[in-house]
Amino acid sequence: MEGPTSVAPPTTAGTMVSVLCCMCGVPIAPNPSNTCASCLASRADVTRGISTESTLHQCRGCQRWHTEAGKWLGCELESRELMALCLSKVSGLGGRAKNSGGGRVRLVDAGWVWTEPHSMRLKVRLTVQKEVQSGTILQQSFVVVFVVRNQQCIECQAEFRQGSWKSLVQVRQRVNHKRTFLYLEQLILKHGAHRGCLSIETFRDGMDFYFPDKGKAARFISFLENVVPIKTKVSKKLIGTDDKSNISNFKYTNYVEICPL
């Protein structure tokens, strides 16, 4: 912990005047509280009201992190995005801590602390500042531990359910070589166009992409249109209907044929 930072006015003779600490009597430079750093740190706790332990949920299937209701974020370990997610889980930062009796807590620095990869723990060292008295600022560093829990996202849950897909994209090309599909595979991985896909099946002349809804399949077809010349044919099959509410359940099949190149 760093002591309070204060500046005392020099005398006319250019020498610094010393005063006695009001608690322990040690000679110190004058400051607004007339208290030495050790006594001030023992009286005021900057981290009071700030949580030092929290929980993060990660999907074991796609390795994404849960942010808020139904939303998942894909980010690497020790990345800026994951740091921002961890800071949002710490209560008491960016405002007045509970039962602190002081001013606003200001975050100065945040850094990762190394942990074992299989420990299911993430540690972040935070440095905060707070004005405990008029003109007296205390700075303190502490470690926040985040416990990683496993939780399946909606897409991974749907992948293990039978008949969960709503839209199928069948990509085919009638040629004797695989150069076009190898090129297309690199583009799909580079731009992440396969995200949201439940499963992928490969065949001799193409691949099948299963999507949980019609919109994600349409975005994938739009990506294919921008990178290769294709012809598209759409069909749908009635799965079930509710006559009372006039709601029908369809499964869509999109046949995409890549022109021979």
C-alpha cells in the first residue's frame, strides 16, 4: 500500500517544516490530516466495499464467456475483452463503495496474475485510489479472484438435441477437384462465417451446414455470394402446425451450387 500523497508549502527560508503525527507522534511533513502514512493506512481501508471474489461462466463447447442475459462473448485468455468482462463483475468499482464513508474509488491499474491453466481460476491485480480526507489520497493494490464455472450456451445445447436445426445449407460443386472447397474453407475460418452453426457434415461433392434459425443461414449464404459464384434454391418442409393459434413450424433447406471453376 502506498501512503497518502500531499504537498506541504515551504517556508520563506526555503526549509521544510515538520509536524508531529496526531496519533503516533512521528515527525512528518505537513499534510491536511496531520497523520503519517502508516497511521492513515491503518485507519482507512480503500478496498472496503469492493468484492475480491466473483464468478465467471464459460461454455466448455465453444469456449465463449457469458456476459449478460443470453449473450456470449468469444475472447482469448488474458485479453482486453476478458479484462473488461472481469472488471464489470467487480462490485464497488467506479462508484462509492458501501460503508466506506469516503469519496469515489478510482481504478488506476489492472493486470493479470498468472494461474495454472487447469485451476479454473483467474486472478487480476487491481490498483485503486481514494480520497479519504480533504487533499489526502490513499492508493492500494489487491487481487481479485474469479472462479470459472462451466455452463452451456444456447447454441451448444441445441447441438445435442435431436431435430434442433431449423435451416440447412447444402453447398455442392460438380467438379473433379477440391481446390474451390479448400479455398472456401480458409475464407470461412478467416472471417468466422461458421459461427452459430450447429454442426457440419462433409460429403464427396460438398458440405452441409446446420443452423438453428433461418436468419443465420441467410447470413452464411450472403457470405458465400460475396466470395464465390453460386446459384441458390430454397425449399421448406412443414414439421407441425397449431390450428388454434395459426402457427406453423417449418424446416428450410437451401441448396447452394458453386459454379464449376
